[in-house]
Amino acid sequence: MKKTSVAAAVALAALALTGCSASQSTDDGAVQRWLEERADSTDGVAQLSGLAVKPDDERTLDGAIAAGEAVRIDFESPRQIASVEFECFGAETMDASIYYESGSGQVGTGGTDVRCADGPIAIDVGAAPLSAIAASGINDDGFGAWSVTVR
């Protein structure tokens, strides 16, 4: 599979069309530049990026993907993944939600609390080859952007 940055392009288009309430101290242009840098700099198998969304207890993974609030990539065949890293920008903290599919079904990491200023954090996705991965970033105010690099 080629390096995937379609998600970043979708997120950038959404940012350009709707604007982004990144945070009181981060402007829309800074968030867009950060997303562009992530899309251009990945050396991984896949890159998923998007804008943060507000928490919603009623949201399902499929509903979030359909609404553009989460991004999913399906691999052509199951792949051995060395690492998954989540990073965020424009918010103080963000909940990283990562879901992945392997031969044993779909698994979610739940919301891993991330301090954006601390840089990328590793997300454990186990050792089994993965057939798909999905991600979203959740912030109480819907501020900021997130990026996941799959290696």
C-alpha cells in the first residue's frame, strides 16, 4: 500500500471550508500549517489526520467516520505494524481514540488522554497484523487537530 495521506487532504479541505476553532491562542492558519506538515513529513505506512471533535456519548465509530469526525484506512491485506503514534496541536489536551481490526476482530483503545505540548505518544495496538485502523481526536471544546502515524 502506498503512503496514505488522503485523510490529511480531507481534513485540510474541511478546515478550509468550515474554519476551525483551534483554541484561543492558536489561529486557523497555524492549525492548517500543522496538518500540512504532518501530511508532508510522514515516513510511515499510513497517515491519518483530522480536526478535533467535541465529546458525544451517542457517537459510534461508524457514525463518526460517516460524519467525517474520524478517519479510517483499510489495508489491502493484513499488515504487521511496528508502531502507532498520536499527536495533537492547538489544544492543551486531547483524547486519542484509536480503533483497529485484526484477525480477532475490532479493538478500541478508548480515550487516551494526551497533552499536546508533550509531542507524539505511542499507542499500543498489539502484535497481530492489522487489516484496518481508525482514529479520532476528542477535545471538550472541539479545539485543535490531531495526527496518527502508522509505521
